[in-house]
Amino acid sequence: PTPLRLGVIPGDGIGPEVVAEGLKVLDAVLGGAAVETTHYDLGARRWHATGETLPDAVMEELRGYDALLLGAVGDPGVPSGVLERGLLLKLRFAFDHYVNLRPSRLYPGVASPLAAPGDVDFVVVREGTEGPYTGNGGVLRAGTPAEVATEVSVNTAYGVERVVRDAFDRARSRRGHLTLVHKTNVLSHAGRLWQRTVAAVGQEFADVRVDYLHVDAATIFLVTDPARFDVIVTDNLFGDILTDLAAAVTGGIGLAASGNVNAAGTAPSMFEPVHGSAPDIAGQQKADPTATVLSVAMLLEHVGRVDEARRVEAAVEADLAERGDRVRSTAQVGDAIAARLA
Ligand code: NAD
Ligand code: IPM
Ligand code: MN
């Protein structure tokens, strides 16, 4: 096959450490010749050096890859939001990553903080381009006692329908159960649009059982009975919060993978761990690279290398089954997973 062409953004903090392990595993499963990677120096270092977050020319170059792999962005030395919005969200919006796919599975041998978690295996389909993330809103009378700050959640019929449809498709090919999570009792303008859309699209998916939870109650059930979920569809902000919680109940944020998917195929999809740059452990080889390795498996599946994706998952699964509470460096975990693929 033609080599896979990947744009790689290691980013900040633990990003470069975990991405190195993801690429190590990718090389092991594909063989060095089958993948061409190009690294992009984007993040805090570049911003300090040049003031740039994501120059237009770089963005256009990134558009040309088969897929993108990102570590994490964000740094305590950069004002909050500059890199998150200027780099990560800019990519998600520009490349129309409307399906933010975040699977949670409790792998055999992995300890959950829950005493009896059950068989946990669900996926959150988080809307990726709208909601309160669009930057709509503003500040009036800034810095005065009468300051007013608004963040307007944008929900379009087009945007909600395409992500809901994607979630129904996934439910159909999984266990046929879709849960809409929202906050319709308070956020009823957007809530009604989501509910109406789920009801309408659901007409075409008679085989999918649909239910609804308010987001606050969803956090209860994610802790008391996470095995009840199959596919959760939700807006951008609720999905962000729920997926950190989902990670925590299925073995920790170091295992949680994600894909920012442009399911229409009009721009490259981008795969990244759910976690951030973890400045508290950066540069110490303490980060668990498993989330990045599993994100690489999602990337492989997305580009049609399904066999290789399954092999990476199997290698991770085998490593998880045996790792127990052994302390290993970031590179040792990557080496151990890669060794199973050799
Ligand atoms: P975080 O996910 O970086 O860290 C939260 C906690 O989880 C920390 O204690 C950290 O040490 C731990 N952790 C994270 N990844 C880990 C791993 N692989 N192995 C072991 N432990 C891990 O979240 P935060 O502290 O809220 O954010 C830090 C920075 O990262 C901020 O600038 C934030 O904006 C940014 N961020 C970026 C992304 C992204 O690039 N996708 C995601 C989340 C946060
Ligand atoms: C994530 C992160 C991002 C988000 C931030 C860094 C913009 O928390 O990928 O989960 O909120 O989507
Ligand atoms: Mn998050």
C-alpha cells in the first residue's frame, strides 16, 4: 500500500513524551517504510519565540495529510486559552471535526475506582464544532463592578443533525442503545433542538433504543452504573466533562483515547489522547502513553488499516492485563507495547 502520510503535533508538556511512544508503536505495527511522519513545532515554544499559534500556511499544509496525531497543548507560561483556542480548537473547527469520538472501555485487569463497575464499554459521541466552544459572547463594562460576561452556546440544526446521525449509526453497529445527554430542563432552547433531532433521526433507526438523561444525572450513572451505556451523544461542553469522568472510572485519564473526526472526509481527522499537557508531571517520563497508543489505533482504523488497528489494541490489552501496579517510565510502556507487535 502507499505509505500513510501523517502530520504530527507533539505540542506541550507531556505531549512530546506520549507522542514519541505512539509513533514507536505505529512504526512497530506498520514497519518504518509504510508511514511518513512530519512533525510540526506548534505550541508554547513557538508562541514564545514568534507569537504564532497556528499560521495559515501551516494549517493549509496540515490539510494535506491522511490524518493528524496530536499530543496536547497548553502551558502554564502562556495565558489560558491562547494555545487551546488558537491551535487545538482552531484545528477542530477549520477541519470540521464534528464527531469527537471518545470510547471508554474497562479492559481486563485494569483497576477501576468503582467496587463493582460491571462490563463497561461505551462511546461518547461529543459534538466537536459548536456549543459554547465557538467563542460567541463577550464582555460588557469590563473590569467594572457592572461587568457582564456571556458565552453563547451555538447549536445549529445542521450541526446537531449530523452528529446525532453519526451516533445513531454507531449505536446500530454496537448494542443498539443511544442515550442523549443534555440539560433540557434549563437549557431548553438548545435542548429542544437536540431532542427534536434525536426523535426525528430516530425514525430511521427503529432498531436503536433511545433514552435521555440530564447531564447532572448522567454523572451519577457514570459512577453508579457505567455498564448501562452504549453510545452517548451530547454537546461539546457536556461531552468534555463527561469524558474525563468516563476516563476516571475506566482506569484513568492515561488510558483515554479520542478522535476528532471529520466523518464527511473533507479534511483530515485528528487523533489525540483525551488528557492535556499535564504540566505537573511533564518532562519526567511519568505520563502513561497508553491513551496516545490507543488514539493511534483509532487513527489506523479511520484510515482503513483495520487489521493493524486491531493488533495495536490487542497489544495494549495484553499489556494492560499484565501491568498491575508496576511503575514504568513513559518509554518503557511504549517499548513493552511495541515489543508485542514486533
Ligand atoms: P490534564 O489532563 O493535563 O491533567 C489532569 C491530571 O491528569 C494531572 O494530574 C495530570 O498529571 C494527569 N494526567 C494527564 N495525562 C496523564 C497521563 N498520560 N498519564 C498520567 N497522568 C496524566 O488537565 P489539566 O491539568 O486540566 O490541563 C493542563 C493543560 O492542558 C491546560 O493548559 C489545559 O488547557 C490543557 N489541555 C489540553 C488538552 C488537549 O490538548 N487536548 C486537553 C485537556 C487539557
Ligand atoms: C479536551 C480539552 C479541550 C476541550 C480544551 C483544551 C480546549 O479539554 O480535548 O478535552 O475542552 O475540548
Ligand atoms: Mn477535556
